[in-house]
Amino acid sequence: MVFQVFSQMDTGGVAVLKKGRVLMIALACDHGGFVLMGKVKSYLDACNLEYEDFGTYSDESSDYPEFAIRAARAVAGGECERGILICGTGIGMSIAANKIPGIRAALCSNCFMAEMARRHNDANVLALGARVIDTGLALSIIELFLNTGFDAGGRHSRRVGMLNDLDRNRG
Ligand code: RB5
């Protein structure tokens, strides 16, 4: 698996490098996403992709906003290039992440949504529902999310710019 999108965007060279360092993916889940997150980490390991795991670290009941916000802040702050968040439905994780200025979190339950989230919305965070989709589909969605570029220029850039304006005007 070659993750082309980052090399196209940033280096023109090695796929996992950005700005002279290894591309970093922020991960977060709650208890509902814990088992699937383990499989996602194995997949990322197999792809030689680096990640930072912001928890949770067990299947004990936990509060999704705590972990979503940690990962979202890492993406918004530039410490990580992308985020992958998993809870039972993906809904709580996506709502929480989208509270952080600079985050465009997309809850995707099929491959079309993942492709469009990147091409049209320049989504920087992917939210998944472990109780909604199976592991195989989750990994396919992740592959597309990481491999698809933004259709920059024209109407999509204008619309993402409007989202950025909303962020700037937040209290
Ligand atoms: C936890 O039971 C569940 O509510 C959580 O994982 C998530 O689905 C919330 O949106």
C-alpha cells in the first residue's frame, strides 16, 4: 500500500514524510471503539504508518469527548496530519471533534462518503462507528480517506474557506 496523497501534497517523495518528519495520524476511541481501534492500529502498522494514540486504553466505560478532543487538538495544532476517531456510532466522536477550530471531521459509513469527505470537504478527521460497520469496511474507508486528495480550487475551496471563516468567528 502506497499512501500517495501526502507525497503529492507535501514532498513529492516518500509517502509518509511531511516537512521532514514522519507523517502522524492521531487516534482516539472510547470503549465502544476500543476493539476496532486495535485492528486499525494493526493495519496502520502493516502499512508502516505512524500514529499517536490518545486513548482510551481499555474497554472500560469512558467518555468519548475526552479522547476526541485530545486527538482533534493534535490535528488542529499541526502535531498530526490526520485523525481517526472511533466510538460506537461515530456520532459522538465527530460532534466533539468538530467543536475544535480547524477540524473538519467526517463520519463515514461507506467508501463513497470517505472519498467525498476528502475530495469535497478536505476532511482532516475521520470518525467511524464500530457498532455500525464491520472491520473490513472500516479499513477500506481508512485506506480511501488516507489516499484521497482534496479537489482544490473552485467551488470546493470556496466552501471550505467559508468553513474556515466560521472557525475564525467562533467565540
Ligand atoms: C457508548 O455507549 C456510545 O454512546 C458511544 O460509543 C458513541 O456511540 C457515542 O456517540
